[in-house]
Amino acid sequence: MKISIIVAFDEKSGIGKDNNLLCYLPADLKNFKKLTSGNAIIMGRKTFESLPNGALPNRRNIVITKNEKFNSNNIEITNSIDKAINLCKNENEIFIIGGAQIYNQFIKKVDYLYITKIHHVFDADTFFPEIDNKKWKIESDEYFKSDEKNKFSFSFIKLSRI
């Protein structure tokens, strides 16, 4: 089983503000859907609560929370990253989709990082953990200019653990 993080961050590794994405970037959302559809996704409760329509379709949604009373439709709930990984032992690939606390707990366990780097600095209050470049190699790096649909330039970067 491959464990991957998928994240969009700005030039200073900002990932969000007030439990929301930093910006609307349709190309990033399309890429996210393409990569994660048909796979398990693992997220924290706050990330789940930030989703506008609840559980994401065509994916196995797993939420990590310490809140024993938390419940919602079409999700599985667990209270630790190890239990979440164990739930997915028969999956081909699982994607960690946030938020910051979950990324921090998983960063040492993942095989791949799928990054959308937004070439802009936002007023973020939540950040992705530092990436140790000695432990990762670039598999791909594609740059895209801003256009009528995507207000900011961005790059899709795939890193694999060395």
C-alpha cells in the first residue's frame, strides 16, 4: 500500500486560513479529484467539516478525531493515524488530505507528496510542515501560468521518498 499526502500550499507553505482553502483554483480541484477518486482519503475532523457537501464521492472517507460523539454520513471514524492506516491495509493507495495536524503526524510515514504549489503568498494561519529536501526526490514538476479560470500561477509537483 502506498501512502501519499496531497496538499496545496503557497510560497510560504501556507495551506489555509480560518479552516478554508487559501484560494479557488479549479485546476487544483480537478487534479485532486483525478488523483484521489477510487482511493481512500484520510483527514482530520476540521478538514472534514470544511468540506461543503460532506463526504467526497467515489472515495472511502476516513476521519481521524478524538471527539467520540462526532458522526456523519458516508464516513468511517477512528481516533489515531495508526488505526486509520490499518483500516486501509487492503487499499492500493491512500491519500492524506489534511489538515495541518494530520499532515504533521503522517509526514514521516508517507511515500509520496503530491503538491500544488501556488506561486503567491496569502495571509495564511495554517501551514504545511517543513519538507526535508534530503529525504525527497522530484518525480515531476509542471508549471502552469494563471489564466481566466485560475487566478494564480501554480505547479504540480510530485515527490517520492528517497
